[in-house]
Amino acid sequence: MARVITTGIDIGSSTVRVVTAEQKKDGGLNILAAVQKESEGVKRGYITNLETAAKTISGAVKSAEKISGVPIKRVVVSVGGISLGSVRAKGMIRTSKVDGEITEHDVKRLIAQSEANLTNISNKRIIHRFPLAFKVDNNFVHGRPTELKGTKLEVETLFITYFNLHLSDIIKTVESAGLVIDDIVAAPLAMSCAVLTKQQKETGCILTNIGASTVSVVVFEEDLPISLEIFPIGSSHITNDIALGLRVPLDEAEQIKLNYGADNASVPKRKLLDIVEARLKDIFEMIESHLKKINRNEVLPAGIILTGSGSNLFSLEEIAKASLRLPAKVGS
């Protein structure tokens, strides 16, 4: 029986990660290699220098090949950064069969109609489509509408989009590294598969990733993503705040951030705490504003799950609880 091996590449602003895994007979995964390289030619998730970024990807892939002993030619690419976003649209069609029975063909036509109703996405490409709620003859349907009968079928669909120019650059960069792209997935959704439980997704939660230059949030309810948003702020902004507040060079500010919580007689603890908490509160205020916008503030029982490089540096849980009035935990 042929081995089923998949390689994923995550292109971040601070690091490029490559993971090669083999599917086991029980459906699980056996990790053959996991490599992380410092990003070059990438800013806020998009490519700023194609040649430099391609070299970084190629180097990470070669390291993964050496560790796994498996040649890597085809990859799944995870994309994030400021170019990622989401938008909702509704659609309505009349059912096609004489007896009114709803078919898979009707559902495909319906989602295509909701996509046709989108506005202001001429510079964006759709990478995921999630039908959130169906109606048959004005009545909400729990689950799939196929095999039900009716004359009018409606849907509200969540579309995950990516800025077309930036996605084209990512594709060119990965292909320049000698790779073939099998699929493209939004990074917050890929992370949710690793971090969140089915219960958390069904009950209602918000997964928040604090990266180097962006913060991503994806809200789940009834096991579906209902919103995805990216904020142009991240842990590197905390480094900048420390440099300005303590009047130290950036490299020293980064070390102070990485050693946050450790005893350091040369660093005024109270001032450092005030600097860090002020920026974190800004981040959570943005998240709270977004939750209010989609009518989900204070109503997600599974709370906020925090991930990313910034989540391990600070005492985020208490600040998140106080700011959002939700349960909070750092994800693993």
C-alpha cells in the first residue's frame, strides 16, 4: 500500500514553517519532519522580496527532506497576514425539480448565487466557502437541506478571501522554490484544527493568534467559522513600545520582551508592565469591537483561546478575561 505523505508550509512574517506528515492506518498523523526558519522577504504575511522568500522556503524544505528522508515536491500552503479577510453574502433560488425536492445541484447553485451577490471583492480571491444557514420556504433548516421539499431555497455564506496580488506573489514564490501547490488554506482555520476541540467549536469560541505583526481572530459557532478578521498589530509592536518607553535599542527591547516576567534589576518592572499591558489592552479592545460588530460579545461560552508567539510571553489570560468578559486560556 502506497504511503500517504503530506507537506504543509506556513509562510509567516517572522518564521517559515514546514511540516511533513504521514497518514497512519488509524487516520492519525505521524510527523516525519518539522522545520522552522526565520522569514526573509515577508512582511505582515505577504511577499516583499520574491527571490529572498523563495530561498527561505527552499532552505526549509531541504531541511525537512533531510530529516524525513522523503523528497518534497507537492505542498499545501497556509496563508495569513493582513491580506486575509472574510465577508458574508446571501443567496436565493427556486428549486429545480418538479416535486420540489432539494438536490446537491440546487445547493451548489445557491452558494454560487450568494457568491454572485458579493460586492467590492474585485481585488480579492475566494479561498474558502462556508454555508452558515439555510432556509426552505422561509423556515430555517438545521443541517443540510438536501432531500427536503420546497419552492424557495436561501442561504447565508461566509467567504474567506485573500488579496489577489499578494496571493499571486505567494504562489509564484512557492513555485520558484521548485514546488507544486496542491491546496491553499487560511492559516487561522488550519490552526483551529490543531488547537480547538469539536466541543469548543460547537459551543462558541474565538481563536486568537498573536503573531509578530498581525493578530488573527476566527469565531466559531455550531462547528462552523462565522467570522474571520486580521488586525495590523502584533508582538513586534510591543517590542517597539518597550524600546520607546524604556529608551533602549530594539534588539535589547526584544530581549526584555522575551524575558518578560524574569528578574532583571536593570528593568523598571512597573513601567515595563504598564507598557506591555497598554498594548495588550489595545489588542483586546479591537477584538471586543469586532465581537460587538457581529453580535457575539460576551456570548461565546467556550471563550477565547490564545495562540501564537505572543501568547507565551505575557500573562494574557487575566487581561483577556477582564477585557472581553469571557473565559480565557492559552491553547496548546
